[in-house]
Amino acid sequence: MRLVSTAGAAPAADLRTALFEGLAPDGGLYLPARLDPLDDAVLDGLWGAQLEETALTVARQLWGGETEGAHLAEVIAEALNFPIPLVQLDERTFVLELFHGPTLAFKDVGARFMARLMAGYRRDEAGTLTVLVATSGDTGGAVAHAFLGLPRVRTVVLYPEGQVSPLQERQFTTLGENVEALAVSGTFDDCQRLAREALAERSVRDRLHLTSANSINIGRLLPQIFYYFHAWTQLPRTTEEVVLCTPSGNFGNLTAGLMAKRLGLPAAGFVAATNVNDVVPEYLATGTFRPRPSRRTVSSAMDVGNPSNFARMLALYDHDAEAMRRDVAGSVHTDEATRGAIAEVFQRCGRVLDPHSAVGYLASRTVLRERPNARAVFLSTAHPAKFAEVVEPVIGRPVPMPDSLAALHDREHRVRRIRASLTELEQVLLAGDAS
């Protein structure tokens, strides 16, 4: 697999190099140089297949015959050891439930795959790997758990203080061991900027064996392609077109879907479903990308004003807004509409959605109104109990708390506070250097 930089000024890299570099040397994000579609016969053979089989088929198509694929089956079996069911809500609406992993969020798929891939590559290497991750919610817990207890790995989580849900925060601040939590005085965009700036400092990166576990790292992004194919294989076979609705903040999830389409996924289109942080829907409407400070909403993990993965989307479409519009539509929803969607689905189907999944559901309603011959699949990205403070007042009853979340209440927080300063971050990183 050859990977190229979205900035266009770095040499191509293999997967192992890109995985541990995180960012390309020119500051760009890595993207496959080619995405060759699966043969129709291979796709037909995946109908009704189990997740593991589908993931392995897609992974082999991505990796080709390179040596990096030697332990793919082992990585997939260990990483994807939980169900990802496709649930039918009504005749034309389906929801892909991505929250059945250990931290009850879709980020478990990419984080667990990436951690095991890295561990396999580093079996015979010396030194401690420092994994730096910025989170607006679920990424922190998923990455922290994925790397928890792995030998010679240090995980540092950056998050905007006071801007993630209490349960999400506890999922990475109560672990201890090789996980450190840094509460940043600022926004998620500040945290994301700090992570990118730290990775750009070559001396620090080399000394700490520093890499990123955000979706700027191609190792987090590629496995998200698997579940788009999995959703398609689980649909009833009909002639109706399929549109996929993706709740979007940093846009790694949607980028993975667009890459899946290049690999042959028979999707009629995608919807970038956002809250009022709508810089990408605005781009689709106007052709102009205007990053700006994020606004706080009830779907907090999507409060991103400068989504890093949009660089990959632009590269996939050669910076051609009209070409992107042929595959992607934007759909923007307020907090009021989000709460209304949670209430509607609960009253109509008895199912409880978290606020992010509700934004995806709202996008599916728009699709079905505008495309009478379509089926809509929206991605459900987190367990509703993680956002009980939003959900419970809407549905008028408690959300059952999974045991793994309930246990967090009795564990001690371990947090260090820093300003949104690269100097302060580097001081913390270097002070904990054990290599």
C-alpha cells in the first residue's frame, strides 16, 4: 500500500511508516495513492457475511500482497470481537449500531485495530511509543482502552476541560497505568492543533517515538471502511438505492465511507450530517471552506470548527466541490431538532438514540423525503447512556446504565490541567519520557 500526503510535498510512504509518523513530513495527512474496487463477484459473495470475513476481504484489497498484511487476520479477530448489528427501524430506514465495543462508541473499531497493528509491528523494537490523542468525547476513551496495558506504550489524552460529558471523561481519566489525561483550557480545535504542532516538532517526535491516534492517523481511518461494507452486506437485497447518513464532526467517519465507495461499495450517496458546526455543509453549498471557532451543542463530539479530515475529502475529489457534491450532501440540525428526533424515535420505535445518532437519523428523514426510491442507513455512534443528561429529560425516563459505565463512578480521576500552549504540552511530554 502506497500512501501519499494531502499536502503533496512529501514522498510516498508504506503503511508502517505512515502509521508511526502520523503526519506526513510536509504536514499533510496520508491517503492511499490508489483505491482499486473489489470485483463484483467478490462483492456478491459478501452478502450476509460475518463482520470478520467482510473486514478481512476489504483489508486484503487495501493491503494487497504487501508483508504488512501478514497478521491482518489476527489483528481483525482481536480488534473486532464485538457485534455491529444493522437494525431495521421501518421499511426504508436502517441503523448501523457501532456502539457495542468496550467503550460503547464507534471509535472502538479504529482504535482497537490501530493499537493491535502497532503492537504487531513493534514486537521486536526497543523504546517507549508515545501515543498522543485529542478528543472531543469518545475518541479519548476508545484510544485509552485500546492501548491500556500494552508494554512500552504511553498514551496521552488531550481534551477541552468542561466540554466532554462526565461519563466520557471518566472513561480515560480513571484508568491510570500507561494512560495520562490532560485537560486543556480551550476547545477541541485547540487540542487538535496542539497534537498536530507536537507531531510537527521533529526533535520531540523522534525522542518520544511520538505518534497520533486521532483520525489524522491513517491507521485509525482505514478500519472504519470495514463497517460501511458490513452495513451493505446485511441489507435485504432489493433494487432500491442505498444512501448512508454519517454524523460528522472531524469527518474521519465520512472520509472512510467515501473511500469505501472508491473500493466498490454500491452506495448511491452519502450525507454529511452535522449540528450547527456546519463548515462542510457550507462548503458543499458554496464551494468555500471557512473554518471558524466551534459552537457548543448537545452533540458535543461533533463540535468541530476546523475538521482535519476535510483535507482528505478535498484530496479525494481534487478540490472540486462539484465532484464532491455528486457523492455527498450536507444536512445541518439544531439542538432543538436533535432532541425532537430522540423523542420521535423513542415514541415510534421504543429505541433510544444518543444526540449524535439523532443527527444521523434527521439526515435519513431528509433523504427519504427527497429520494422516494432509496433506503437510508444512518450510523449510530454512541450508547445513549453516555449522554444521559441530554437524553433522559427528552424521553422522560432513565437510560439503563451498562455495567462498564456504572463502574466508573467509583474510580478516582487523574487529570493534569494545561493551557492551550505547545510549550506546556511539550514540558509534560518530555517530563514523562521514560525511553
